[in-house]
Amino acid sequence: MADPASDRRPASSRQPGVREVLLVAAIVVVAVLAAAALTAVLPRDAQAVVFHTPLLIGVLVLGTAIVLWRILRAPST
């Protein structure tokens, strides 16, 4: 019987480090703050569209689809 530990592939050299994770986290925080600031300066009618429609759900579905597509299209090593 094969040892389950030996079936695992070694860690990829493409794994992000702490610096990369913090950089991505900072970019996400800045993007959220920018979106909040942009929403705050929109006219009331545009704010109503943002807050009272399923706009966020559409953005999340689209973002998830893009991430999944990129994962599926990633070259296997």
C-alpha cells in the first residue's frame, strides 16, 4: 500500500510569502475604501441603485467567475 504522504507533491516555488500577502491585503483595503468614497460622492439616485439592487451580487458572481476561470486556465506543472 502506498504511503499517503509520499503521494503529495512538493510545495511549489510559486507560493506567496508574507510580503506578497500583505501587499495584496493592502491593495484590497485601498480598493474597498476607494469604492466607499466613490459611492459617497454619487448622487442619491445612483446611491439607491448601489444600495437597493442586487448590484453587489452581480459583482461577486462576476469576480468569482473570473477567479475560477484563471485557476482553470493556469498552466499545470
